[in-house]
Amino acid sequence: MKSTNEKMASYRACDPYNCAPTGSRPSLSAGGICSGMAKSRLAGRLGAISGALALAIAGYAKRKRIFGVDSETTEPLDGGGGDNEDNEPKPVLDEGNDKWILTDQERFFYSGNQQHFYHSLALMAVPYAAKLPTLTTSLLISGIVLFCGTQYYRSFNKDNVYAGRPLLWIGGLCLISAWFTFLL
């Protein structure tokens, strides 16, 4: 039977978060998986912040009526399809299937925002599923910033011909690579 002092020493041998005391798993060293698990908890917090940011950006886009649809009635602001004084097309209701036909800017926004949400959830799972949490976190954050940031830029600035497409591709490759690091 271990004394109280021996038990406390085994807890202190791990890390400040006490994710797994050294005495409970003899095969783990104090500097091994246990300390990596505590360090990777930052990824979970970053994922929560990223998810909140994705939700805030979606709310901002909806409330500011960025895309030409009234957020209260879901009716086009100009009363129907057609162009406004800036020669930008407004969303049109497709009579065949009762869905809105989205403009390029709306598609860019929804694509970026959806991926932002998905990868924020993946970022929150890093402490529990990734064996290389630092690499996975770095790739996910880089991918979110590059891929989703590029899509947000294109949608908010109404830029269809964006010169920074390589950033979009690099961000996508970072996100794909991050998913593969979960397998390592």
C-alpha cells in the first residue's frame, strides 16, 4: 500500500495537468505521452475559439445582409432577381425546387464557413485522437487560416478572380494532411 506522500509524488512526476499519474501506468514515462497530452489540450481550446469565431463570422454575414437577402424575411432586398446599380446579381428563387440560386460570393462564404466549422471540431478532437498533436494542430490551424480565410476574403470583397488561389490550394493541402496525421 502506498503512503499519501508516495501517491502525491507519482502525481507530481507527470505534468501540472495530472492527465495520468506515473504510478498508474508503469509503461509511460513522465516526459512521454502524459506530458504531450497536457500540452495538446491547448488544441482543444483553440478549436473552441475557432468554432466560436466561425459562428461569429456567420452571424455577421447574416445580420449585415452582405449577400443581398433580408435576414428576417429571406426575401431578396430588391424584390426579385436582376442587377442592382453595381451590376451585381441578386439571389433568385428557383421556382422548380424552391431553393435560392447562390451567387459566387455566397458559395465562397458557405464553403469557407462550413469547412471552418468542421475543422474547428477536428481541432477540438486533437487531444484525444492525435498521436502527434503539435503537428496536427499546426496543420489544422494553418489550413483554417489559409483555406477558410481565402474563402472569406473572396466572399466579403466580391472577388471572383482572386490572385491568391495558391493560398487556397496550400490551405486545402494543410487540412488534408492534418487528417492524415490522425492516422500516424
